[in-house]
Amino acid sequence: MGSLPTETMVEERQQQLDLENSSRAERAHWLLNSPDPPGIWHELIGSIREIVFPRKLSSSNTKQPWSSRSFLVLQGLFPILRWGRIYSVSKFKHDLMAGLTLASLSIPQSIGYANLAKLDPQYGLYTSVVPPLIYALMGSSREIAIGPVAVVSMLLSSMIQPVIDPAADPIAYRNLVFTVTFFAGLFQSVFGLFRLGFLVDFLSHAAIVGFMAGAAIVIGLQQLKGLLGIGHFTTKTDVVSVLESVFSSFHHSWYPLNFVLGCSFLIFLLFARFIGRRNKKLFWFPAIAPLLSVILSTFIVYMTRADKHGVKIVKHIKGGLNPSSAHQLQFQGPHLGQAAKIGLISAIIALTEAVAVGRSFASIKGYHLDGNKEMVAMGFMNLAGSLTSCYVATGSFSRTAVNFSAGCQTVVSNIVMAITVLFSLILFTKLLYYTPIAILASIILSALPGLIDLHEAYNIYKVDKLDFIACIGAFLGVLFASVEIGLLVAVSISFAKVLLNSIRPSLQLLGRLPRTDTFCEMSQFPMAIETPGILTIRINSALLCFANANFVRERQEFMITKWVTEEEGDLPEATKKTIQAVILDMSNVMNVDTSGILALEELHKELTSNGIDLAMGCPRWQVIHKLKLAKFVDRIGKGCIFLSVGEAVDACLSNC
């Protein structure tokens, strides 16, 4: 009779094991019989639908009237139709003040940035009218301020000048700028519609920090032409050529009054910037300081007739509405390829700055910004700008900060700013005839400190040395070669870092944490316990492909084959010659190609020849789909595929 309880316990234990095995088999069945993942065309079409159609429409299965569906589509393309219905007078008061404050900063900066882009002043003002209006209709950021920026202006002038000299043929140069703007808008729209934003990400944060710092120094040195009143200046952007041009100009005629006037107002602008940072309530002071500088300096030059004594002035600024430039786009001729290339580079730089600025302020306000929709909005606004005498526009960090500090609530502040600039074009351009060039140079110089972030560069150095190399490479490339070389160096180093991490993924031995069912890397958690008779290895790579398959195979031979044959003696004595199963944790592997599958097949053959089983835990959707198509699942057996590493270990232990 005493054996009955023992028999009962054995039966209960057996039933429990059978239940666990059936549950494990059921979960493995879910994994192996999951639906096929969507193809590439399905994903592309789906991404376009997500951009164009709002979530309500794409997720709704109920039939809606055609008019309702059409309105939802329009809301997806033009977010202003969604939030505009609940827009209030109180919000408009804030947006009105923010827009007027923004315009006071935008007008002088736009004139200065047009000068930096080697265009007539009115084209900078044009760029502050149409693109902000288009973005207000299609954009989703509430705080971003749209218009010309220093880096893109310098980028265009430095890359287009070698193709067409603006001094020799200003009309052809301007036409090429509009064509570049068209291509920039086209590329930005395509990036957004087809979710190709990852292309922008190849210009890493560290590379952007270095590029911006180098560009700021180059821009600052180029402003010496206006600050010193130099007549003949180099068209190159590297620091050596610029300094040579500056020093050689001292042997020719130059006018110190330009320097005195420019430095005086530069000190005033920097002082206003300092006051605004010390006292947040005085945010408006640095915002209106550039406009005050333009008004005061213009009045001084007019009253003293300083232009007769060598002070260089803007002279005529063409007023009126934006003229059409559709007929000036050049889609034929020898420079089409150059225009497309410069447009692509400008699109990436402009998108990088705009998305970074938009997301920074969106996180402060606590809402999400869809980067792909922002790319579409940026693309369409630059396409429209190329047809209305504008050059490449994007989000400006300095003006966005002013817009945010001024209390903007929506993108209506951009509309107010654009309308104010438009009225200035119609009514006040004649008053800017005597505006000194040196003041425009001082306005640009005062905005440059915000582009140099030494604190962030130091943080990059502390966190990741390879990132810091990319940062320094971009900085030195822009400074001593050209903007194009700086970008190429930055992208090359960033891409090399990605390749290095991809082709040399780490393979880590896993162990179970005490008193848990969690498996972790034993190198990170020394307290993790290795399972006797079982090697559990994690492949730390998002892609198992041709680039890293050989390296993974070599690491597998080192970690498995040599351990099994005792050539290295890395395993404890208790586990030597007792390895019965190898479990691969595939949770980090998002995709696999034929080379990766071939590496897994060779591993399976190696282990089988040594009498060792191979199992897999947590394979991802694309991975298990391709393993089934390649018949690899049939080779190792469906019973060797598990939903988790823990289940794989338990199954191997029960079979031992």
C-alpha cells in the first residue's frame, strides 16, 4: 500500500511533463505556421497609404461615404484641416505675437542668407514666404520655423559656384539654384512617401555635429568679405583659401569703415543674445535685435552718406510678389546631372536639420512627430518654392527657438511670418537700399555660435570613440577641403562603422540567471549559470548575411567545434565531452539571406557529425519564413524550433 502514493506522484509528474510538452509543441506550432510576412511591394504600398491616409481610414473596416473618405484623405495630406476646426482666438493671439517676432528676425536673416547663397537679397525674402505657407498646410510640427538657413545657403553656393560662376553669369546660376531646389524637393518627397528616411540616418548625429561646426567656421570666415568690404574674394570654401584671400586683400584697397560698422553691431547682437539667454522673459530682445541693427545702420549710412566713403550697401532690392520661376528650371543641358547630385545632398542636409529641430521641440511639448510626413511636407514646399523663385528652405533651429519662446501654439505663426515678409516685400524694400553689407555679415556671424556645440562633441568623445572620429572627420573635411568632401568623409566613416558592426557581430554564451527563467550573456552577468550538456549561444546581429556569414561561421567553429574537441579547453572539466545540444538564440536576428542560411547548414552538419543536436529559440518572422522556404526547418526537424530560449533548454533537458 505504501507504494501507491509514490506511483500517484510519478503519474502526476508524467502528466505534468506531458502537459508541458504539449504546450511547448503548441507554441512551436504557432511559430512555424505563422502567416507569411508582407513582401517588399506590399510594404512600400502600405507606407504610402500610411502617409496619405490617416489611421482612422486605414484601420477602419466599415464602409464610409465617399465624401467622408475623401475628407479623411485630405486630412492625412493637410493636417491643418484636422486641427483647424478647433482653432481658437486665444491660440491665434499667441501665434500672432510669435509670428510677428519671428518675422522681425527672419527678414534680416533671409537677406543675409541670400547673400551667402550668392543670390540677390529678394530671393531670401521669397524663400520666407511660399515654403512656410505650404508647410503650414502639410506639416505637423507646431513650433518649427521654415525659411532659408545658413548651412544650406553655404552648401548651395559652394557646390554650384564651381559649375557656374555667379559673377560671370548670374542668370544661369540662379536658374541652376531653382533646378537644384526642385530636385531637393523631389528627393525629399520620395524619401517620405517610400519611407526612405534611413538614407538620411547615414549622416549620423556625430557627423552632423562635426559638419555643423566646420560649416559655421567656414561661413564665419566667408563673412570677412562683407565685414572688411573686400572687393575680390575667393570662391573656394576651405579655410586655407579663405585666409589667403583675406590676407592678400590687405595689399589692395579696402575700407575700414565697413569693419567698424559691422563689428559695432556684431557686439550689439551678441550682447542681445547674451541678455536673452540670461533672462528668458527677454526672449524678444535678441529676436528683434537684427531688425533693429538693419534699421539703425541703414539710417546711419543714409544720414552720413557713408556709401560715398567706401561702405558697401545692398542697393536695389526688387519688391513685389514672388514671380514664377517655372520657365527657369533647366531639365536639359550639361548641368542636369550636377543639379540632381547637389539637390540630393541639399535634400539630405535640409531634412536632417529640419527633422532634428522638429523632434526636439515636439518632445518638449509632449507629442509625436512623424518623420516621413515631415519629409513629404518639406518636399512639397521645396517643389512649390522652386516654381516661385525660392531656393532650398528648411527648419531653422535659431528661429524655431524664438518661435517657441514667443509662445507659438500652431504653425499659424509661420503663416503670420510669411504674410509679414510679403508685406515687407511689397511696401518696404526701397527703404533697404542703404543697408550696409557689413550688417548682413554681422547678423550671420551672430547666428553661428549656435551651430558649434562643443559640449555635445565632448559627450560624443566620452561615449563612443568611433562616433567622435566621424565627428572630427566631418569637421576637418569641411574646414580644409570642401563641404562636399566633409559630407563624404562623414558618411564614409558612419557607413564604415555600420559595416564594422555588421561584419563582425559578437556571439555570446548564455546562462540562466539564478532563480529565474531568464537567459543572459555570461560575459555581462557572471552569476548566470550554464546548463550542463547544453551550449546556448546568442547571435548579436540584426542581419545574418553574406557580409558576416563567414565571420559567424569562424566564431561558431571556435566556440563550438573546438570546445567539443577539447582543443581549447575553455569549458569546465564537468562539461567536457558531455555537450549534447547547441541552442542558437535568434532573437536579435531580424533577417537572413542565402549566405546566412548556408552558414547555419554547415553548422548543422558539423554538429551532426559530432553527435550533437541543433535547436533554435525565438526566430523572427522573416527569419523563420526564409528558413522554411530553404527547407532548413525540415533538415533540423520542426521539433527543434522553439518560441523562446527557455523552452528550447527545457526541451533539450527532457530529451537528454
